[in-house]
Amino acid sequence: MFARTILSRQLLRPAFAAPAAARTSFLTSIQARFLSDQTRQAIDKAVSSAPVVLFMKGTPETPQCGFSRASIQVLGMQGVDPAKFAAFNVLEDNELRQGIKEYSDWPTIPQLYIDKEFVGGCDIIVSMHQSGELAKLLEEKKVLAVEAEAAEEEAKKE
Ligand SMILES: N[C@@H](CCC(=O)N[C@@H](CS)C(=O)NCC(=O)O)C(=O)O
Ligand code: FES
């Protein structure tokens, strides 16, 4: 519940609806069958738009696929700071949907980036969550919400 609250605040940032310039650049190159410079640049921009970036189907609030939903749930459970998170809805833009696969050399959605580095899809996110590797990485990158960190500290004391 706490996690959901954290993520829902970031939902105010419409998935791939903004910035308008990036969106337009995708739409104008829908015919491309390979990753054009223009698309690569737009994806570079998306990947750099926040320390934690998820390319997903649907929005964090309303995921359109179980894999995307599970990934969002994990990021919420981890306590990712909404201010350091951005989601891009590939269902809104086919160029993004296809382009991100080539960009990452990964065939499926969702795709998680942390600090501009591709981390993996849903299976990897879940397995890193279970092993503690994801918590370690998110901590190292300082992308956890202060409230979440404080809550963890409190829980440890109890
Ligand atoms: N095993 C994958 C599950 C994700 C997956 O299979 N995604 C499929 C169905 S949502 C996909 O993106 N297919 C290509 C597409 O829909 O463009 C993972 O770990 O992320
Ligand atoms: S949309 Fe069907 S499995 Fe993701």
C-alpha cells in the first residue's frame, strides 16, 4: 500500500505524453524498420529522463500487462522515489515499442534502466528483488524515497 502511494504520485508525469518534442520525433519515424538516429536520440533522452526508467505497457497506475504490473509492484515495494522515476508507455507509440528492443538488444517489454544502464525485464527485476541485489543497487544509486529508508530504519528498531 505504501509502495503504491509512492508510485502513484509520480503518475502525474504522463507516460510518454511529455515531452512533446520527443513524442513527435517518434511519431514522425513510425515507418522506420531500424533504429534511426532520430529514434535513438529520442530513446537516449527518455533513458536519461530520470535515474530509474521503466519502459512498460500501460502506466504505473494502470498497467496493461502482468509483466509490467509486476515490475511496477517491485519498484514500489523497493521504495523507489517517485521524483527519481519515469515510466514510458510503449503502447502509446509503436516506434518506441520496437525501437527500445533494438536499443537494449532485448526482445520484450518491460525494460528497466537505472542510471542509463539497462538492467533487464520482469524476470530479472523479480529475481534481483528476491536476491536483494535490486535493493543494493537502488541504495547505491540513491534512488530510494527518504520515507522508505526511514521506515526501514524504524522497522529494524522494532
Ligand atoms: N520474460 C519476460 C516477460 C515479458 C514479455 O514476455 N513481454 C512480451 C509480452 S508483454 C513482449 O514484450 N512482447 C513483445 C511486444 O509485445 O512488443 C521478462 O522477463 O520481461
Ligand atoms: S500484453 Fe500479453 S503478456 Fe504482456
